[in-house]
Amino acid sequence: MEIFRFFLHYSLHFLIPGLIAYIFFRNHWKKVWLIFVLTMLVDIDHLLANPIFSENRCSINFHPLHSYYAIFGYFILLFSSKSRVIAIGLLFHMFTDFVDCFWIF
């Protein structure tokens, strides 16, 4: 089951954003996919936690850049065409981490 969780998580972080970029931003899908992947830098806030990684910890509302306030800010970024792709990447990242929360027992 852990291997399934691993593949699901990283597919949602890399493969599905690539598919989203290709479907919705076909003319610039490589650039958009790169931006989506770069939004994973939001995980820098994991360095503030002790321990840095815990497989049984839900990131949502635990780390500062994964807080409900931050997620609300990412949602606000959707309304500007200049930040929309970044916002989509950040929100999809939060969705991916939220899916992980269902694996915690």
C-alpha cells in the first residue's frame, strides 16, 4: 500500500500537472509545466518542522505555506492573469498534499 501511496503522490506532483498543462495550455505547455513543478518550492516550509519529514503528518495547515491562510492567498492569485498559472500550480500542490492526509490513520 505504501508503494501505491508513493506513486499516487508523485504522479499528482509531476505527471498530472504535465497533463493539465498540455490540455489547457497546449501552445506553452512546457513552460506552464515547468512553472507547475517550480511551485513545489513551496515545500521549503517543511524545513521549519521537526522532524523535517514525517510520512504520517498532514501538511495542510501544519506548515506555514500550507496553511489555510496561504491557500486562501493562492486562491486570490487566480484572479490575476499574470499569476494565474502560479496559483493553479500552488493550489494543485495543496490538493496533492491534501490527498495525502487521507492516508494517515
